Amino acid sequence: MSDARCPLERPKHTRNVAMWWTACAPFVENSRAVLIHRPRTVAIYNMHKQPHMAVHYYCGNGSTGRKNFTFLAQCSDGKLLCAKCEAAAVLAGLPSAYELCGRHVHEGKYVAVQTCCQEPAHE
């Protein structure tokens, strides 16, 4: 089990970036999302006279906001780690979630499901 910080990449677009992080905890939970992700870049922007954070994940997704993020040294029990993030982070040379947590970490993906037009039309 490790509380090590993982290195981050420099954001590709640094225009309007006040600062970017070079390392952070290996997992990030967004309060508005379902999955826990592996952070690839973290940048701080000054927008509307207040700092905003932009976090891009190894899966290709990203999130922005002022207070949505919790950086975690351990992946929470009962939560799913983004499978695409995990695969890409390991390919990039980072330790696996198993190595970081010292136990199996459940992986998953967010799948879009059609919610309308599923029942037969009523006549």
C-alpha cells in the first residue's frame, strides 16, 4: 500500500493557465460523476476572478469546477475505477491500482442506455 503521489503531464494548452500541478494523488473523484478516474493533468485557471480547476483523465475525459474534486491516495471501496483510465495509466508507466492500494480495485465503465421508447406504444 502506498501514499505516493503520481507524476502529472503538463497540459497541452497552457494559455490562460495560472498554474499546473506536477504531481498529485493517483485517483480523483468528481462529486458529479459516477467513476473514479486516474488524473493525467491538473491546471488552475482564473475565471471570473476566482480559481477554477481543470482535471483531464487518462481515459480522455475531463472535468472543470471550483470544488467538485477529491484527490484520493486509495480507491474507495464500493466505487468503480474507470477501466479505460486504468489501462492507459499503466501503459504510460504508472503503477496499477492494485499496486497503489494493495488490493483488488473494481473497474467499470459508464455506458449510455436508452431510457425512452422501450415499451410498446399504447393504442
